[in-house]
Amino acid sequence: MPRSKARNHPTTCTPQCAPDAHGDPTMLLECGREQRLIGDLLHRLGQGRPSVLSLTGRPGHAQNALVRWGACRARHDGLRVLRAQATPAERELRYGAVLQLLAALDGPHGSTLDAVIGHDGPPPLPAPGIEEVLRRAGTAPTLVVVEDVQWLDPASLTWLQILLRHLGPDTPLAVLASSCGDTMAFDTDPNAPTVPGPRDTVPVRCFVVPALTDRGVAATVRAVCGTPGDEEFIAALTSATAGNPAILRDALRAFVDHGLPADADHLPELHALTAGVVGDHTVRALDGLPAEVNAVLRALAVCGDLLDFRRVRALAGAHSLSEDRIRTLLASLGLTVSVGDKVHIRFPASKARVIEDMPAAERADLYLRAAELTHSCGVNDEDVAHLLLRSSPLGAPWVVPLLRRGFAAALRREDHHRACACLSRALQEPLDARERSLLTLELAAAEAVARPEAGDRRLGELVRSAVADPDPSSSGRGLGVRAIDLGFARGNSEWARRTAGEALPYAGPADREELVALFWLAAVRDDDAPMIPVVPRLPDRPVPPAQAGARAWQLATAGEDADKARKLARIALTGGANESLMMPKLAACAALFATDDNDEAVHGLDTMLTAARSAHLRSMAARIFNLRARMHLCAARLEAAERDLDSAERALPPASWHPRALPNLIATRILVSMETGRPDRARQLAEAPVPAGGEEGVWWPALLLARARVAADDGDWEEALRLSRECGRWLLRRHWANPALLSWRPLAAEACLKLGDVTEARRLRDEELFFADRWGTASARGIARLTTRRLFDDDGDRAVRRIREAAALLSDSPARLAYLWSRLSQAGAETAHGDTAAAARSWQEVARMTAAHPTSRLATAARTLTVPSVPVATAPPTAVVPPGWRDLSEAEKDTVLLAARGHGNRQIAEQLAVSRRTVELRLSNAYRKLRIGGRKELYLLLEALEGPVADAS
């Protein structure tokens, strides 16, 4: 009968026999076919005819439960039953199973037993006790039941085979046996004596008891849990237990003991409990195995998926047992499955338990030897690295390079924990001091994502070890400074300042220059705060690149001498990407952004990004992306700004940002969300709490100002005033006066005006214009005039002249977004003044530039403005998105934007961490979708779409 149609309810052997008389009744689910075969065997035996039935299957299947069921039914039918159960513990006991059979025949002191116990050497013909068994069968039909034939001692197995050969067509004796794996009870032993007999006249049947089907698993769930399980739960349970009734029963009992319902919502708990049950069954199955078989199983658990069985056996040192014998024993346990020349452990939980139960030292040594063997066999680096992570130090020259390759591969697939594990393991190998320090620095950079606090501690240890080394030629010199730079990149400015100051007295000349630069760059407190030890001030015009970058940022924050700040920033960015520290270069790019030199700033950021990615500096890459997103926002490249923010969060998830740096990311997100027409998202970000310590960072006022803008958009002018004033107080205490960085006064002034404080509004207005003019850049002056225009009591003509002045200034600046807002304001002022033709021209320019972002804040504002000569609902013919732009994938957009800035394919590949071939394919696809022929057309197309594009060349 097909298994799928077998009954799902166990059959009792007799009406008087309780369902649980032979153990758990669920073990006999779907065993209707086998029960009928046993019934046929007992029927023939009752008629005095012999037969043999062998049931085999994997451990935990129903073969043992079935033979017990058959024995019980035979006794009820009045048949004599001789029963034995073989065990691994008695496998070396000569005639152990035979003694069990004969004890049931004539008691513990019978003469038959004496004959068996006293016999030594090969069994004679007939073997001791066989004649007595056959004689007694003549007086009462006899059923011989043997469980777990695979564990029979050799003498008992031979004895049983001889018994079978003595069965004639009229011998009233039947044999019912069970076994596991591929072991059949009645295979002839090649070493047994040849015994003639009419074996062919005795029906011999061998059947494999299969696993439960889904229906059988469902019936077991209903029987054990008391309620039916849902379909997904049944499927998961069938997969986790492979339909093994014993594992299934124990797993479900544990599930019920935890009070869990059989539904898909509790699959994680089901998998965890099932893994534990599988492990327990594995441990029980290993009891009594020869030591060599256990050794092979352990080797299989460690590297059976990587090596063929011959090499695994050699690794385990199993030389006395043959390969076939070991395979057979393991298969009989149901733990392994053979696939070609490899043998695999069937259940992952079994593999885990085998490894877990090994002594720690023995386990580490096995992993070490497995790593050596797999490496010599050419197994791929990832798999060898997996073994090395669990091994003791090896000391071979190939280990550290291989682990570094594993580290890089893990980073490429965003597996940061594995990447950190590879470098941590590499540090356990014998290394010279320089290599150890470099690995420690690289590990700390990687830990910024996976475990940032641990990375910070590691950086601190690296700095302290460098400071404690009195040797000026030490290999650790310079690495301490780089460690401070890296910790600063994650945002811990106070730690960077303090650590740089503490290291300064012990530093050499080159390190001293860079430590001074880092100290002042990280200084976020008042300059008058006491410093111990005393740190020299930065020169007014420093020559070292790191100090030049720090000094340029000082000038930019103070709003003093834009030309000097520009020159110093350029000094900081000269030379190769690795010739100076990263944070001073980032500061230099920010200073160039403030001086309206956006093309140079973007080029500097792109070069830094390539270096940061090459060195796996994820925290630095995140800071670069965030600053570049602000530049894109300033230039009205909204999609590019969003992509860079997404890249920043991919490089360093927000949870891994230091609390002092996180406000910078959140503030940029808020501003971009507002300009892209997502006020709800901006409000959600503004209202979200910031981790403790965020208010102490240098970019806390940026978040305050962003929150103030959200409040102003919502019409909450009191809150807008409170937040903008708090932002201003923070900046003034630190002498940050430049409106090109954070322009807080116009918003505070507008809030004052709304709340009736005209005097304070005018004071703030005048200060904003003064500091903007002192800085002198076109964007600072133009934005100041744009944002303060409503604070003047102008008539129509003067209002138009004032906004036209702002637009003229902004037209020559990189502040493209502010320019478009000025043109929209100009259209409104010109409409109010009656100059409808000029208003139409201004409105058309805004409409054309916002066509690619129809839901943006600027586009929405443009649609609400009524310009008489141009219908509001009709966009100008030129206000269309280039054909095919929306068909580009995000990856293709990233690639074409870099190409439009003048980057070559190699640079693009490095920045995007892809191959050159991938870059070529993306550009080809983009050209096809955009219907253009090359980079020149691409540059013109993107310039029309987003405004002037920064050229990396």
C-alpha cells in the first residue's frame, strides 16, 4: 500500500491491548502496511509455516516499535516469543543476543545457556542452542524477535544466520527483526561456515520503514498537541525533523511543555527546540561507537562538506577500520548521507552537537589540522577562513593574508561581524609590531559598524601603546595619530581632542604637527577652557596639510577671510589621498563648500571617498557622503542628495554613528525631506529622540536649526524661535559667526516678527547681512538678502529691486536651490508690482528646473503662484524630464552622475566598489535608455536636469 494512503491511526495488536501498551502510539502512525506484513507472518506461523521479515529504517523510525507490536500480538495469539535487543554496549559480548533469546527459552540456568557460555571459537554445525530452539518450536510455534540487528555481536549474527539456514518448509518458527541504516539482518557472513538448507523455500521479506509524510506529521501534531497545526507549521516541522517519528514526538512534547500553540507565529521557537532534540538524539546514537568512528564523525562535522571521505578519514586518523565499514556504521545511525565521494552529516543540529561536545583543546586542534588540509587541497579561501576562525594559532605564512582576504570578502557582502572576526583571528597569529598595529587599526575601522564601542576602545589602546613607546623610530609611530583621526571620524570629538592633547608631549615632530591639527579641529568647547598639557595654537598660515585644513575650518566657522580659508583648504587637499589625515581633509572640503568652491570640494570628497573605501574606513565614508549630500542639496540635485544620504547610512548605519555625530546626519535628512516634499518624514525625524551625548557634539546646532525650520513650516513660531535662539547661543559661545555654515538669524528674526518683536527682528536681520557681507561669497550674500527680504518695510518697487539683487548674486554661485527660490520670490514680487512679463520669465525658469521633481517643496510653491501671462496648470514645453531618466536603475543613476562629473571608469569602479566591466555595462545601458551617444551628451543632459554639474577633472 502506498505510504501516502496508509492509515494515520495506529492499530492495536488486540482489542484488549491498550494503544500505549508498546510505547507512544504515535510511533505507529502510517504503519498500516508493515502491520499487515507482520500479521501475515504470524498467520503463517500459526499454521506451522516459517517466514522471515526484516524491517529497516533510520534511527527513530518505527521499525523497533513495529517488532514490539508484533511480539505482543504473537503472545496474545498463544505463540512462544523469544526476544533479544542488541545494543552498542554489548557488541563485544560474545553471544550476547543469543543469551537473551535462550534465557527466554529455558530460564537463566538452563543447559542450553550453559552450552553457549561454555563454547569458544567458531560455532560448530549446528551452533550451540540451535537444535534446542528448533526442537522447542516443534512443541509450540515460536517467534524469534531481534531488535537493532546492526549492533549484534559477530557470534550472535552468525548464530542467527545459521538458524535461518536450518528453517525448513514445515518448521514452525518465524523471525521478525529490525535494523537501522543499510544493515539487513540476514545477509550471509562471508566468514560463516556453509550450511546447506532449504532456505529458498522460506519466504524472506525485507522492507524499509520510511519517514512520515506531511499527513503523518499533521496527525502526530494533532495527537501530541491536541489541536491541528496550520499548514506552514506542518511544513516547517516536516522539514526540521525529516519526518522522523521519534524526533518529531520529542520536539512536539517540548513544544507543548513550553505552552506554545502549533502555528506559524512560533516557528523560531519550534526550530530552536527541534535543534535541541536532534542534538540529544545524536548524543544517544554515538554511545558505544568505536573511537575511530567517533573521530571520523567529528572530522565530518568540521570539514565533511569540503573534503572527500578518504581525506576526512585520514584527518581523523582512522586507519584500523575500513572506509566501507565506517560508512556503514555511520549510515546505520541515520546521521550521514553519502553524495558521491563525500559524506555529509544529515542534520545541522547533529553537526553542531558533535562539535559542541568535543573538549575545547581537541576541537581547536581539529580545526587547525582541517584548515591546513583544506588549504593544501585548494579549498576556497572563505571556507578555510571559517575553519581558521575556530582554530588555535597556526603560525603559517599563508594564514594572515588568507584571513585578510576573508575580511575583504565579508565586507563586500556587508557581513561586518564576520569581517571583524577574520581580523581578530589574524591578530592571534605571530606578527611583527608594525603589522600588528596596522591590523589593529583596520579592525577598529571595521568595528565602527559591527561593534562601535569595542572599536573605540581598541583605538584608545592603540594610541596608548604608541604613546608609551619611548623609541622615536618605533614601528607604531604615526599609527597613534591615525587612530585618533579614525576615532574622530566616527564623531567622538571630545575623545579626539583629549587624546591628541595627552599624546602631544611624547610625539615626534611629524606626529606633533598632526596632533596639534587634530586637537584644534576637534575643539568644540570655548577656547578659554584650560588645557593640560598646553597645546600650541595653529599658525595663522600653516604649511603642513593637516594644520592647513584645520586652520581653514577655523576661518570658515569664524566667517573671517574667505580667500585665506580657500588657499589653506587647497593646501590641505594637495598630494595623494594617503599623504595626510582624513579629518583635516574633510574639514578642508567643508571650508571650500563655504567659500563657494563646490567643484573643488566635490572633487576632494570623491578622491577621499575612493581612499576611504579602499581602506575600509566606513565611518569616514559616511561622513563624506553626508557632506556631499549637503552640497547636492545646495545645488538643487535632490535625487543625488537622497542617494548620498542612503549611501551614508549603508556605509555606517545610524545606530553605529557616535551620538555626537548623529545630529549632523539627522539634520541633513530633515532638510532633504523638506525640500523633496515630504514634511511628514521631516517632522518624524525632528521629533525623534537623539541618543544621550548628541547635544554635546559640534553639529548639535545643525539639528536645532533643522527642527526650527520644521516648526516654522507647521506655523509654531514660538517653538521655531526657541530652537533657533538655542542654536544661535551654541554657535556664539564657540565663536561660529559665519552664516554660510548655519544661517539661524533669519529664521529667528522672522519668528520675532510673527510674534510682534520688530526691534529684535531688525537687529537679527542687520547682523545676518553684516556677517554675510564680511564673509563675502556670492551665496552667503545672496541667501542673506533672500531670507531677510520680508524683514524690510519696502514698497513694491524696492521689494522687486531687493529680490532681484539676491537673485543676481545667487545666479553666480553654486547655491542653485537658493537661486531658484529667489527667482520664485522674484516672480511673486514682479506680479505684485504689475510686471507680468518679467514674472512669467522668472516663473518659467523655476518650472523648467523643477520638472524633474514635481513633488518637491519648490515645485509645489511654484504651482500655487498665479502668474497672469502663464496658466498655472500648464508647464512650459521645456519643463520635461529627459526621456528614459526614470527608467534608469539607482545603480545606473549613481554611475552616470559620476561619469558626468568627469570620473573615469576606474575611479567609478573604486567609488562604487564594483568591477570596471560592471561600470561599462551600466553606462551602456544608461546611454541606450537616455538615447544618447556618450559622455558629452550625458553632461549636457544632466546639466539641463539638475543644473551645472561639478567636474571632477
